[in-house]
Amino acid sequence: MDETSPGGSPSEEHRLGTMLNISNDPAQPETPFVGMRLRDLRQAHGLSQRELARRCGVTNGMISLIEQNKSSPSVALLKKVLSGFPMSLAAFFAGVADAPSKPVFFAASQLKVMDNGRIRFRQIGSPLDGQSMQIMNETYPPGADTGETMLSHEAEEGGYVIRGRIEVTVGSESAVLGPGDAYYFDSRRPHRFRNLGDETCELVSACSPPSF
């Protein structure tokens, strides 16, 4: 793609790409807003990653990498992806520039509280659309259990016990963790959390991507 117009001045596409540090140079830094903007647009149009990929002629893996900001697309590639809506580069970049910034700091009262009747979750930020990580403060009273049916989902998760003790089972492995102990595993492995003691257990956890 030419970077200059016939008159020798920078083309509109080149100017827009430069505005967000997007170029044909793979060494250029990533632009997080591009992935978030593309994901929002795709969901607003009711398209799966696979369907958008089919429409624009790229792999659904590429769409996924761009949305997760693991691949910084060139202007030419982004233009090709946008043809699946269709949408111009100017309209796409205008949406990125106009997008409100997300909050950085959260007061205790701003955390989203979720309670299933036994286990209490306090989540940083809500909704989690466009975010690649979920951070929570989890509280398990005595006897609390995530269930006999082991959990399993597409993610990775880890946590750190603040107080109390919790039994964590991952696949065929099981351990009782206390204050200062931690865990980290592939969430596709069946797992379960149980408080078998008589003291409330509290931990801080992270899951990527968010599981709910």
C-alpha cells in the first residue's frame, strides 16, 4: 500500500495508522485500543471470530490474536479485517479516538459483589468486556464448596491465600493451602475448592481470560 497520495502528501490511511502507531513494520509497538475496538465492533454486529474471519478472508486465529493485543496489525491487514463489516479505517479510528477511557482505581464500594449463597466474590471492574484478566477477592465460609462436579473452562488461574485454609483439587492432585500459600493451573483441568475447616478462608485470585 502506498503511504503517499499522488500529490506526494501522506495518504489518509498512513496518517490514521500513524495516529495509533500502526504501520506495516512488525516491530511497531502494540496498540491495545485496536483490539478492544475490533472486539466491540464484532460483538455489536453479532459475529463470531470465525464468521468475521470468513467474511474478510483471514484466519479466526488472527482475529483472536488482534483482539487479545497479541498481534499488532498493519494498516493493510486491519483494512482487510474491516472489510468484513464493512467499515472504513477512518470510521474505525474515529471510534477508537472517541472511546472513553476505563477507570484505573476502584474504591471498595465499587467492586462488583457476587454471592452464590455460600461463596462470596468481589470483582475488580465490571463489565469485563474487552479485558483479558479477571481479579477477585474470594471468601469461603466453613463448609463452602464449589461443588462435587469439578469445574473446567478455557483459562489459566492462580491465587494467594490471605487467611484460613482451603482444599484445592486439580485433576488427581489435592492440597490444603493456608495463609501465604498459592496455586496456579490450567483451568481446563477439572478443579474444585472446599473449606473443610471451621474458619472462613479468604483468597485473592486471577483468571485469564475471565470465566464469568
